[in-house]
Amino acid sequence: MGAILTTATTNESKNSPEINLGDIPENCIALILSFLEPPEICKLARINRAFRSASSADFIWVSKLPSNYHLLATKLLLLVDDQKKLREKEIFASLCRPVSFDAGNKEAWVDKMSGGVCVSICSKRLTITGIDDRRYWNHIPSDESRFPTVAYLKQIWWVEVDGDVEFWFPAGTYTLSFKLRLGKLIKRNGRMACSTEDVHGWGVRPVEFKLTTGTGQRSVAKQFLKTTGNWEYHRVGDFTVNDSNTPTKVKFSLTQIDCTHTKGGLCIDSVLICPSSQVTQ
């Protein structure tokens, strides 16, 4: 009896059609993919033609893009509906790559994991007191920055750095930070090393950081610069954006204006603005 049942079951299994991944309806695959992170979606798109086709569904990528992505695509990618039409997946891929603007002095990009928008402003776009006098400041080449050069302070009595940006940030809370380092990268004995010979004067008084927005938000932070040799992000403060379709103007500054002593050896790479949820506390 058992042998007969086993034989019947085996025969039934042989006669049943095999089901594979290619038989899953494309809309079901797309729905599943919409719950995954972009890198995972791209990996699964390599499985077969059905997965590849499903991964291009617009509704998947709309959920990964910033709420005002149409505006960002128009402003950053110079897309006009009548001239060029990209699928949402293509817009996502284009915005995840840093896009230069303001004559190459600023970059914006979408974080592929969170969908948040980040903006970086290079040191050349900042107003730095004494920057034109090479006795005090220089713009030096850098392979460590996303921009070609960083600003380097040899020695000065009065440090004052100002900047601003106007950008279409999606609604949310953002953190602004200065990327700084005490010490300059040089080649020594055939290897790159950080020289700290010019570093002095930062332990007497703290550096004051400020930010203000066009909507009246303000933040002030005072920090001593202590660590030498490594780039550090010095958090200035947070601001909130409510209107995604109106550009938000942000002004920021770094000052150390105690003229009782000189200070030097400071590298200024850039200013970074990114969603506060991405900032490590």
C-alpha cells in the first residue's frame, strides 16, 4: 500500500509543471522590489529578464527619490520635459552621482541608501580674510577632497571665513558642518605624511561657528580645534526646511578673532550640508 502511494506521488510530481522565478508576474516582482534598498534592487535585477524589467518600474524609484526630485532634475540635470525625458530609475542614478553647479564650486547628490539630498561647498567658494596674501593663506592641490584644492592657513592673527548657499532642499532637518584638518599633507621620504609644523594657536580660544537661514533660524557652536593629522567634520548646527519648492538660503561662518596670538596650520576642505539622520552623533 505504501509503495503504491509513493509511486503515485512520484508520478504526480513528475507530471506537475515546474515553477521558477521567471514565472512570477512582473508586477508582483516590482512590488517586492519596492520594499528593498536600491543596491539590493540592482543586484536582484541581474537574476533574469523578468526581474530586470520589473526593476525599472517608475513607482519603485519614486519612493527612493526626494519629494521634489522633478525640480532637482530640472535645476541640476537641466532636464526639460519637452526636450529630454528620463525614467525615474535614470533620474535616481543621475542624481546619486555628484552634480556640480555654481561654476564647479558646489556639488549636490542624493544618498542612494536614504534618498536624502547632500550639498558640499568648496573652500574656493568661501570668503576668507587674507586669502589673496600668500604670506597667510594658499589654495593647495588635494587628492583627498572632492574638489581640486583646499585652503591652507600658514599663520595669521585674525581668522574669518564666511559662505552661503541657496538650494532646493527637500523638506526635512539638515546639519551643516565644516570639514577641517590641523596639518598639511606633504611628501616625505617618498611617502605622503601630514606635517604639523605650522599648527599653533588653537588651544587658547575656541573657534566660533555660526549659521543662519533666510527663515530666521540660527545656530552658534564654539569648539576647540585639537586633533591633528585627520579630517574632521565640525558640526555647526541644524536647520529645518518646510517648503521643498522654494530655495532655502543658508549663511555660515568660522571665526577666531582673538588677536592676542597667531594661529596656523589649518586646512579648510569644504562645508557639508546633509540630512541630520545621516550624521553620526
